Amino acid sequence: MKSFDAIFIGAGQAGPFLAARMAEKGMKVALIERKFLGGTCVNAGCMPTKTLVASARAAYVARHGADYGVRIPGEIAIDMKTVRGRAETIIMNARNGLSSWFSGMKTMTVIYGHARFTSPKEVVVNGETLTAPKIFLNVGARPVVPDMPGIGDIEYLTSTGIIHLDSLPKHLAIIGGSYIGLEFAQMYRRFGAEVTVIERGPKLASREDEDISDAIADILRSEGIKIHTDVKDISFARTNNGATVTVDKETIEASHVLVATGRTPNTDDLGLDAAGVATDKHGFITVDDRLATNVEGIWALGDCNGHGAFTHTSYNDFEIAAANLLDGGDRKLSSRILAYALYIDPPLGRVGMTEKQARASGRKIMVSTRPMSKVGRANERGETKGFMKVVADAESKEILGAAILGIEGDEVIHGIIDAMNAGTTYPVLQWSVPIHPTVSELIPTLLGDLKAI
């Protein structure tokens, strides 16, 4: 049996950074990873997919060059092998960078293998037992494929596999109209594939307000993406050229099928029962406000605890744990204001409550919206799709949430994120003096138009 000060299971965007902090303090730590360093973000999520989004954006801009007086003779062609190669280079650079970093730490041991608990303080990996008074779980999540008629008879893709395609689908059918599915929908449409999105719910991006969801659908439809919502029945059958997807009696002939219907935590094969670690009905590990599980000495970080499925929330879990365990702090999960982005083009930047959530809270609220067509930067760039929206508390003047669907929306939203985290009321932010011409300069104007509804 080998003893450590701390054991980390999973090398995503939380555990390794906490392991590194501990190793820098001279603590003996073991970092166990069953596959690749970096987790979903590096290997199958943010980094490769946003690299693909960049390639798709380049294709879109090239095709529309004439609108800006830039003429490119001939048809714009897509080299999918180069597209895939760029993404894989990004993956390997990040993965190798982490490996080099960790190898330079004298008190960190990186172990590749599948770890399972045998008791609250012991895990087995590669036939060897390791023990530590502190164990951190950062095992992430994986795509989930629901049981649909015929799904087992066809070859389908998930978000993990589709990034490795080096040929262009003729017709990509996407099951699921949430964030992952929508990013791949626009991406592959811009590469040149026919794309159909199939969603069981009444709208795309179901977490958003209806006006945001409708605007997202309009953006995608404007590029030729077909969208089916409120679907009751979906079934599949194999064909010589791919699969037939039957959607409420309508038949779609697809060369490729992407299943993007959600993710499930990688907690089912960790031996959590042997440690006594509690999970909820979906398999997410139950944690308190400081990310501790119900078992003393065991913490859960990142996607596997169900408190945010993003790289930045995972990294913030590291920050909370590090502050509390190493720096004498008292940071809490409940203090986090959730923010995220949808990386279609133009992107959606979101923070805090939706209008629907704010109304449900029982507060008296104020709402303001402004179309991107009223933004100078958007007009100058010729990218006027989308709109801005902010929600505030009519009594306290607190900013409750915002959505910016439009050019640079994922960056512009940070002004509001910062203000909300600082506790700045909207009248203070309203009187800031922004730079012209930018998208952010419309934030004070947007706030000035807040009205009780």
C-alpha cells in the first residue's frame, strides 16, 4: 500500500490545479487519470470544438467576402482533414503542456488507470492500493444516449466522436436542441453539410427565455438549418448510406446522426458504495457549500457534482477548495453567480437569472431589451442579428441577470458579470463612460431603458 497526503481521481479542470497547489507546498499527491489529462475541455469540449467553430466562421466570412468588397474567385472549399488537424493539434498541445508541467513536480505522482474505492480512505488502481486522508473526485461526465427505437441498430456520433471526423457529412441529423447540438449544427452547416436539428421540447436551448430561444432558432434557420421542436416520436433505421430518422411520421435521410441529448456523470464505476459517498438520482455526487461530500475527507469537484457543467465552474470549484483548504478562506459554492455562453455565431452570453426565473422569484422586476441593429459596431461589421436583454430588481436596483445574443456577446457580458459580482446596482453602471465604437457602449443605454413590467 502506498500512502499520500491527497489522492485526486480524474484530471479535469479542477483536481489537477488543486493537486499542483498541494505539490508546490511539498505535499505528496497522487493524480489518477484513466484516459487523458485535461478532461472534457481539453480533449472533447471547449478547446477542440471552439477550434472547429473558428474554422466554420472562417468559411462563413470567406463566402460573404463580396458583401464587404472582397471578391474571392471560385467556390469556397472545405478541407476537413485540415480542419480536424487544427483541432487535434490544439488538443495535443494542451495535453502535453499539462504533462510537462506535472512531470516537473517532485511530490506529484501521475498514474494512468481506473481507480475504485475499497474504503473511505483507500482506492485501488492497476491492482495497487493507495491511501490518503484527503481524496478529491474530478471525474467529469460523458454523453448520454437515451433509449430510442432503433438507435442501437445504427452507427451514431456523440460530441466526443464527431470532433474526429475528417470527411464532411452529406446530411447531419442532430438529436437534441441544446447548447452542444446547436454549436455543431451551425458549424457543420457552414462546412457545407445539410443539417436538421430534432428537439423533443417546445423550444431550442430550453434554459433560456422564449424570446432568446426564438432568436436563436431564427439565426440558425437563416443559414438553412432545419429545426423540428415538440417532437413526440423519434425512431431510427440503418440504411446503406447512413440512417433513416423518422420524426413524428416524417422521414429524414441522414448520412450521419449526432446524439446530443445531455451528459451523465462518470460516477457509476468508482466504487462509491464502498466509500459511502452519496449521489442523487442522476448519479451526481452530493456536496455541501464547500464541495465536501457526506464522507469526511472526500470532496467532489467539477461536472460530477452537478453544480455547473462548464470549464469555468469546474475551475471555480478548484478556487473554492484551494481557498478553504490551503489559504484559510471561507468561500462558498452558493456565492457563485452562474454565467455561460452558447458559441453559435453570433454568440450568446448569459449571466444570472432569466426573466422567467426573476418573475418566479416573486420580485418586482424591470426589463430592458435592445436589438443589435441599434448597435454601431454591429452595423459597421454587418452583423446585426440578435438582441440585448437585462433584468433588474425594481426595488433594490440589483441587476438580476442579462443575456446578450449578438456580435461579441460572450465578451460584452463580462461587464455585467463583473458588476453583479461586485454588487454594483444598475444606476451606477448606467453612468459609466464606455469606449466608442464598441458593443459594450450600449450597456448604459440598455440599463437606462429599464422599465417595470
